[in-house]
Amino acid sequence: MKIKNILIAGLVAVVFSSCNDFLKVDAISKYDTDYVFSEKTEINRALNGVYAQLLNGNTYGSAYLSTFCLNSDVDMSISTSEVATDNSYRRFDCNSLGGDINKYWTAAYQGVEYANDFIYGLENSPLFSKDDAELMQQLGEAKVIRAMFYHDLIVMFGDIPFSLTPNYEVEDFVMPVEDREEIYKTLIDDLKGIAPYMSFAQDLSDGVERVSKEFCWAMIARMALTCGGYSLHPDKDNPASYGTMQRPTSYQDYYRVAQAYCDSVISSGTHSLTLSYRQVFINECNYIVNSNDDPIFEIPFAKNSTGNIGYIQGPKGENYEGATSGKNIWGKSDGGARLNAFYRYSFDDEDARRDYVNGMWYYLYDGTPTILTDYTVFNNKWSKFWASSGSAMGVASSGNTGVNYPYMRYADVLLMYAETVNELEDGVSGANGAKAIEALRQVRARAFTDVSKVDTYIASVSGSKEDFLKAVLNERKWEFCGENMRWKDLVRNNLYGEVLYYSFLRYYAVAENAAGTSDHIEAVEQYDGKPGYLELYLPYTIYYRIISNLNDVNAYPNTVLDVLELYNPYKSEKYPGSDWTTGDYYGWWNDTDGCPKDQCLFSFYGFIRGDRGGNIYLVKDGETYTQTGPTNLPVVRYILPYPNAAIQRSAGVYENYYGYTK
């Protein structure tokens, strides 16, 4: 039985005791711990309870890929609010009262506590022995899941409360806040110790739906690379300060760890990029698990029960009176996890990822395709609509698709390896340069049919450390849209502020240009290395028409619904004739106010924003100021505040910095 079909039991019948007033983490059933860990059947049930914590909608089931996938030049959520709010996390504007951070915090720490309980119970079990391969594998699975929760908490909150001890073992326990580097050292050493005892995915009954040796290695690499990169640190002498971007003095040591463990995954030969890019995600939408291709670990959601993957992504699908009809047998789809309007223009014309992920239309309740003329486009990486008709969830369905989320992919490991070699060897002309180039080439080659074009590109970016890093980060940009990666890559390399500055200017300048002209167009085009593309070639009118389905998944993943043929989605073209319908784009100028519309002014509110008087402001330590040019930009306050409820429960032990109210 696949693990996704048994984890639901873990949500309703947890098999060991867990109680913590501070975290409000209570097991639903309170079995005797000694009994649970005296029988292997019960130990397996307890481990399923740990896995079940990954399915929570407040973490990986939904919020991780929507609420907390912060705005960038890739992933984008539009806002029209001109005032600060409690919970506008994606535009860097929130406070400790925001309800979603408390939900995420509580759910993530619940996952930590369940893992801590399991690890403690197993290590103190009369059955436990390092010679028992089954128990050591299970111990490793729980340790890696614990590291997942802690890693993502660190990325979002910085220094956090940390303990590897179950809370029921300590009376009146308030978990102490620890420095993020010390936490990473502890977690990395913990996984290094257990990795030799773990099995490869191909040797596990549930494959990549179970934590494997190569996922353990890859998790070590991800944590080490994150720790060695830049991150926002607080000024504890000035709580009003948004902080400073810093990296450890010994950052290269962490890059060496990341390189070594990426190399372990690569050298194992257990994964490849054999399937096409789109097929990886279409397979996931059809509940097909491939354990030797790109996915290294997929969070195993259960169909119709957990996980909003493919409901929040993909084309929006409307419903009528709670259901869909006609050709649309897939039910409602939200389509709210979207992409930046200018993301698609960053791709090479021959990159197969471009037309697959950038969705330009949605469906009415009866399956009629309708053009999207908005500030963003749909992220078509996953979709309910990609499920074959035989596995569609039904006309009355909405969320809880059960589509797996690939938390770790082989493409990520390859590009992490390329990034670490480039940093450690000052480019790719050293001892491991050829392997780094090959790692980048493998990812890029999957997206192109013309191999010679790939090789030409790789040669053009391999001449300097700066060029190769840019190429690696660009490849990650094109590869991982919607996977909550882009802003983290930019933070790690201290590039987030620069990228956000120009992301804001693209929206602002194109809005101005639609009304006549903009002084910012040339600066954006120069930064993008594409002179004229916004001013001369941007298709302000796109021509389209409805055509019958081509019944070819290589053209469009759904083989039943009608589709739109787009005449000019990427470049302005002359009028093609009366049999085409027009969709008007980029009409973002507000004639009444004489400025760009609110969506262009306020979607990056906590870092950069405009006003209705034609002014552009940057935000530093809560104060706005005007500045011309991208030099000396303020930090991006991507770090989230501790939720107020956690501060209250800690009786003042926890404090917020980064300009957040205590």
C-alpha cells in the first residue's frame, strides 16, 4: 500500500504522547510510549504519524506554496492596499498579529514535536539497535523530517526556538531561541550521523514518497548552502532596525559541505533527468511516482483528502452552483499561485519550460477557455486539469487534490553543486569546474531540443565567476517557478533588493509607457539586457481564438478541453485578421489619478512603493525615502515576526526585532 494511502490514519490516530502548553501541540490519542516502542508494528504507525504532519494545509499542504511564497521576478501576488496590514507577507508588510504566521508556526513546531517524540521513543526502545537496518532507516526518516521543519522555520523566521528533546521530558519547558548557525551545525551533524544507515529510494517500498539516503544527503546540502549564504540578521541594540545582511565568516566551510553532499547524490547514480520537464509534473498530477528520475522526495498527499497542489496552481476553473459541467469534469480550480507578468519574457524562445509553465487562459464552469488579461499569469506547473479524464476528481471537487509536492529534486542538487563549485574555486576553470559545467548543462539540456544551442550558451557563461553564478541563478529561476525557491536563492546571494527594485520598475514603467512614455523603461531594458523589448515589442494587444484540443500532451497537458491559440503572446505583431479576438494587456495607467494603478504601486509595499503623486519610495527601518538608482538599496525585510501568541505564551522570553512590534 502506498504511503499516501495510509497517512490519513496518522492525522486522526497519533500513536504516542505529546503535550506542550507553550506550543499547544497535543496528540489526538495518548497511547503509552513504552507500549508503542515495544512492537515494530506500532513503531511503524508512530512514524506514519510523523509523516502526517507534512500534510498540514498550514505548511506544505498549501501555505508554503502560496501565503509564504514571497514576491519576486518569478512568483507574484498583486496587492491594491495602500496601507500596512497584519498579514501581507508576500509584499513584506505584516506584523506579529497576522493569523497565518501563527498557524504556520504552530503546525511546523507540531511537526518538530512529533519527530522529537518518535526519535526519543525509538532510541530508548528495548528493540533499538544500530544493527537493525529497518529501525535505523526509520530513525533517519524522522530526523530528516525534523530537519525539514526546522530548516524552513529558520529561513522564514531567522533565529528560532530550538530543541531536540521532547517537551514531555522537561517540566514547564520554554524552548530557547538559538542562533541559526548553531542550529544548522547541530542538524547537519545529526543527518551526517544517520545517513550511512539509510537506504536509497529505489530500495524503499514507497520510493521517493519515503525519506531516503539521497534525500538525507540533499537535505544536508540545502541546509549547508543556506547557512553559508547571506541572510537577514537583527540589530538587537535597535529593535526598530530592519537588520543587516550577513553571512558566516566561515561560509566556505558550509559550501564545502554542500558540495560534498551534492556530489554524493550525483555520484550515487540513483537519479537522472530522463523524463521531459513537463512530464515530471504531469505524472505527479496523475499520481504516478517515479523513484529514479528528477524527484528525490515527494510529500505524499492523499487524493481528495490532503494537499492543494494543482488547485492553487494551474488555470483557474470557475464553477456554477458548486459544480462544473460540459467538457469540464475536473471541478473548481483556484489558480491563485501565479507568476510575474514579465517572467515569460526572460526565457529563451526555444526553452520548452516557457510555454508549459506560463498560463495565459482559464476556464469557465462549462470548460470554455477565456483569455487572462491581468497583472500576473497562471503557473501551469501543476493543475487539476492535467489529470487524465479517468482520474479526474469530479465536477463538485475543489481543493485537496492529493497531488504530490516534490520538496527536493535532482535538478536542485545539480544546480546547488554548480553554485558551490563556482564559489569555492572562483569560477569553473578549476579541479571541479568541468563537473559544475556538466551539472548546469544537464538541467538546461532537458529544456531544449537543440543541443548545440545549449553548449553554445554554457560556453558563453563559463568565462568568469560572476557570469557563471548569474547563469546558475537564472537556470534556477526558469526551473523552479512556484516551488518557493526564487526569493531564497536571491537572499542567499544578497541579490533580493536589486531584483525587487527592477521588478517594481517593470510594472511601473510599463504602466507609464501605456499612457505615453516612461523615464524608467530604458533602465529596466538595460538591466534585462534586452533593448527595446518593453518600449517597442511588448504586445499591448494579443490576438487569440478558440480551437479544438490537439489531443497532444506535448502541446497542452489536457487532451479534452478546448484551448486558445495565441497569435502573438511574446511580441507585438501586425493585425492578423477579423477571425481573431483581441485581448488588451498592460493598461495599467489610471487616467483619473494620472499615475500607474494601485496594483503597480503597492505590490512590493514593504520594500518599494509609489504614491498617486508620481513619487517612488524605498522603505528603510519603517521610514520611506526617495532615491534615484539601484545603489545602496535597503535590506528586504523578508524575515517574519514571531507570532504574538507565541510571545505571550513564552511569558516575554521571546522578542521580535526587524522593526516589528514586540
